[in-house]
Amino acid sequence: MSKFPLDAFADVVAANSKFVSSFEDEHLTGTARKGLAIVTCMDSRITPLAVVGMKSGDAKILRNAGARVTDDVLRTLVLATYLLAVDRVLVMPHTDCRMASGDEESIHASIESKHGINTRSVEFKMVTDQRAALAADVESIRAYSILPKKLVVAGAIFDVHTGKLELIDC
């Protein structure tokens, strides 16, 4: 007997069947054809490849809450730069982000009041100044000693209401 919760994922399975019926293998290799990695938020309003005019196989997409540069993002960038042809990184948070709308305590309190669970053992990396956080995240990539010195790193904020990227001097 399968442990897969099919009832909860019936829509996903059905959509995949439809996807498979028109799928064409593009013989992609797994490398970033355009040499780009994008660090962005998990927000489903963001379609990172479309935002920068690319398609499957062109870039590596790293997503987390708030588009923050974490230890795991740095680990992934090491692999992407040395094994997957990435030579530039765009850190791309967005407007109207929940992770930039309060402080750590307020998000913990909100979760606890709504769901009865204490999450204070987790650091969510909330930001009160999105531009300053972006500059710090860009700098943490540039300063990471085992990333290639020639790696080009930039920051931009994606506007979820207009689709425009605001280039930020970092």
C-alpha cells in the first residue's frame, strides 16, 4: 500500500499527466546556459525566468522566504559556480514581501496567535530595511571566500505590481 497522500495531491498528479502529454525533451544539460543564478523569494507572484527574459536551462533559481542569502544559498552557489557554469548572480527580492513587513518578534507572535505554535527557535531573517538587507546579502556573496573572485554579483528589487526590476547600487 502506497504512503503517498494521493487525495491531497490529486490536482498535482492530474496536471502532471497533462504536462507529460505535451512535454518535449529539450536535452538540457543542467548547466546554466546564460551563466546566471537568481536568488529570489518563494512568493508565487514571481516567475524569475520570465522576469529576465529567459527560459528553462538558462539560469539557476534559488528561492527562499525573503530572497535572503543564507548558508544554504552560499553552499548552492559554490556548486553552481564550479559545476554548473554560473558566473553571475542576481539577488532579487520583491515589493510587497511579508518578510520585509515587520520584525522577527511580530512574525513569531502572529504564527503563535493564529496557530498556537511557538516558532521562536527559528530565525526567519525578517528585514525592516529591504535595500540595506539586499546590500548586505550581495556583499555576503562577494565576500564568501570560496566563491570565484570573478563572480559578478548584483541586486535588484522586483515590483510585483508592475513587473519592473529596480536596479540597486550595492
